[in-house]
Amino acid sequence: MPAEADQAAFWITKAAEQNLPNAQLFLSGMYEAGIGVPKDHEKAKYWSGKADNAIKDVLPLLMPTL
């Protein structure tokens, strides 16, 4: 399982770096729990904030369709 978690963290990081909010939020959880990456509360907060900002940028565009 650890090798699989490491590989998952690698690919989720790649997706998060492409500004995909779901990947950013998932990566935040991985850092918070230490799954596939060392536990790091600062990185967890960073990726959670990136996801939050990305969602805030998209939400106004979606509102007219809701």
C-alpha cells in the first residue's frame, strides 16, 4: 500500500499543480493525514486554500446556470 499511496500522491500533485480544485482538496487531505506524503499541516492549508480560491473563481460563472 505505501508504494501505491506514493504513486497516488505523485499523480494527484500533478493534477493539483494544474489548478484542479478537486485534486487540490484531495492533496490537502493527503498532507493532513500523511498518506503518500509526510504529514505537513502547512502544505495541507496551502492546497486547501488553493482549492478554495479556484472554486471562488468559478462559482460566479456557474451561478446563472443554477
